[in-house]
Amino acid sequence: MAQEFVTARIKGDKVVVFLKPLCPYCVMAKDVLSKYGFKSGHLEFIDITGRDDMSEIQDYLNKITGERTVPRVFIGKKCVGGGSDVKALDKSGKLEGMLKSIGSLQ
């Protein structure tokens, strides 16, 4: 069920962040992404805290990304990493181009 939950949310034209709200790296990723003007429905934050399948979701994220930790940030169908990775992409100027390339910005 966790695999279906994750794969159903990862789409080619949106940004999806699997997170836990109290995690400082999750807050970092959310803050960086929130400063961009996304089209409606093209940015989704998914809080996995308290879900019955939270551990299975993290296991599946580990299987497809090599990391079990959150946040796991997907731009389109590609995982770009976690909070520090998103911050570095933003600082380098690459993040905006990646977001534009999937058509998620206004």
C-alpha cells in the first residue's frame, strides 16, 4: 500500500515533498519551495507523521531514492534529495530552472 501511495503522488509536472513537520530539514525544504509561485496543484507537501504506514513509506522511499530520511523532495519524477539539497539548488540558481522545466511555476 505504501508503494502505491507514493507512486500515485509523484507526477511529472509537480513537486512533491514527503515530510514530518517538526523536522528542521523538512522546514528548510518547505521554506525554500514556498517562495516560488507555483501553479495551483503543482506543489504538494505530504505529512507522513502519524500514518499507520509511515515506516513502510520511508522504507519505499529508501528503495527508490537510497535514503529513508525525510524530507524527500521530488521534482517531477526525480528525487533531488532533502532540505540541504533543495537549499543548495536554490542558492546555485538551478532550482528555478528545474521547476520551470516541468511547467510547475506560474
